[in-house]
Amino acid sequence: MARLWSHGLLLFSGVRLDVDYAVPLSSNQRCIYMSNHQSVYDIPALIVSLPGQTRLLAKQSLFRIPIFGWAMKAGGFISIDRKNRSKARQSFNSAVSRLQEGSSALVFPEGTRSVDGELQPFERGGFLLALKSGLPIVPVGVIGSMAIRQRGSYVVRPGRITIRYGRPLKVEDFGVKGKQELMQAVREQMADLAGLEP
């Protein structure tokens, strides 16, 4: 349902989508996709291009948007309430369960949309999820979505979004003590894919 909704939104908005994969990604391959975040249009563009069953971890406010939020709930996406530690912990455990059931996850490690298009500091939640589940991380670069609709604006401009999927990073190569190195490796690859400064 979420994929169908995303196709319709992109078509209605006049958005063309280009997708590039550094290596073939199987629909049966479970992993955690981590993408830069510049626009609300990142979400439908990624949903359309992601292989297999993938659940989005998103802040709670997105689920309150009419139609958009309803589609996310229907798609089994996971709401994160960052203001409530107890609920955030429940959301984290729910995400781990979904991954164990056979889903992949999509995470925006910046936590929110960028104001200037540059990468913001990363939050650690998605990386803890990767380390807890043992699933590889696939960095993703989104290009062009900010030109479609900027943060704080309701104006939608037709255009092109490019999604570039990087090479999977095995979390076991870093381990829990290497979390900072893992975050830096993802950041560098994501920046390269999106044409940004790390």
C-alpha cells in the first residue's frame, strides 16, 4: 500500500526517479538502509526504489499527516517518539522484532530533514539497531529532493530525484566498540553517494 501510494504521489507531483545500485541488492537480502534526508519527498522516492519488505523508522509527527501518515501506519512503519524514553525504547524493540521477522529497515540517521542540504550530525539509534540485529548497513544518497520541496515550504516543483545505493557494510567488522568508526564509514560513503561534504 505504501509503495502504491508513493508511486501515485511521485507521478502526481511530476517527479521522475533515477536509481543506481553499486551492487545488486536482492529482495531477500535483509539490511538496514541509511539515507541522507533533505525533503519529505525522500520517503516516497526511497519506498519506490527499495527492494523487498522494508519498514521505515520515522518520527511520530509524520504519522499525523493526513493520508501520508495513514499510508505509513498501514505499511507497518515504526513511529519513534524521541521525547519519551520509554516509548522510544518500545519502538526500538519493535524495530528489532520486525527485523527478526524478516524485514529490512530504513533509517535517517540525521534524525530530521536538513535545512541547507548538508549532512547533519548522526544520531546513534540506527547504528545500535544494526549492531543489535547484526544486519549490514547500506548507505544511500538522495540527490535533488530539496529542489522538489524544501523544508518549511508547501510549494512542490516537478523535477528529478536520484537515489544511489552504496555497498553494504558488515557491522561485525566494527563491533560494539567500533560504533564511532562504523558511523564515520557510513557518513563518508553516504556523503560520496549524495555529492556532499562528510
